[in-house]
Amino acid sequence: MSRGPSSAAQRLLVAEALPCEWEPGDQTASEALSVQAESNLRVLQAAELFDERSRPAVSDNAAENAELARIHAKLDVLMLLVCQALSRQRPAASPLLLMHDGFVARQRVLGLPEVGQRAWCRLWLHSGLPLPWRWPMACVADRPDGAELHFLELPDALQAAWDRHVFRRHRRELALRHRSSES
């Protein structure tokens, strides 16, 4: 049994604009949830790979490293083109505040559950990913900054992966703010 996140992890809020849509459906079928948990783990791993910026040198030969960097750049362009074609099938991005146990939807969108209601959330975590994160959520409160939605209980491995994702996004947000304040 896991100890759960630290209180600092529970307080992290990360501002994002992500495509998000809602769908009704049974949120309790354990077989469906286990299959979806595996899919969500793959989505989070892929998002991490897409966010990875540095590529270590694989050789002591500068010419080989330059050639590999050129090939990586070409693959990045190809992935960008494919992702742009796929992104036309997604809903518009919505402002969200990601947090340990869900997120705050800062704008009302079609299908967003009311307080006390549940629905399946489809959330595209990266523009390069064709598959969304998909998990049932419950609207627990209307706050001044939006509707607070919590995931229905996540398996431990999926909760840990989600927490890492939120932490990495928070760290990136801080780094961008730091760079912009230096300029």
C-alpha cells in the first residue's frame, strides 16, 4: 500500500490549455478501468518522451553525433506534420489547472458534469499524441476559478505516473517563468 503523495505534491497547481471532452458512460466496470489504466500509463510515458528535449551523444565521433541530430530533427518534423493532421479531430483547448487528484476546468464546456455528477474525461496531454488520457471523474465543487473535478480512484501505478506528469509540467512552468524574468 502506498503512503500517498506529500502535502506539497497535493498542493501543486499547473496551468495548462489542453483539449478536453466529456462522455457519459458507466464509470465502475473494473475490467474497463484496468484496460484504460494500462492505456493511460502508455499515454503518460509517450508524453514524457515527447517532452524530452536533450538527446545524449551516443558516440565520441562528432560527425556521427551531428548526423544523428539531423535524423532526429527530420523525425521531429515528420511527427509534427502527422500530429497536426491528427489534431484537427480534437476539441479546442480549454484552460485547466492540473493537480494531484484531477483538475480545475476554468471554463464550462459541453458535457462537463455538474457538482455531484460523474462522466468520462478525455484529455489530450500533448499535441503530439493521438490518444487521450481517459478516466472517469466526479465534479466535487464549483470554485471561483472553475469546476473542480477529481479522478475516480486511480490504481497506485497510474496515480504515481500522473503525479510525475503534474510535477514535470510544474517544473517546466517554473523554468519558463525563470527564463522570461532573466530576459
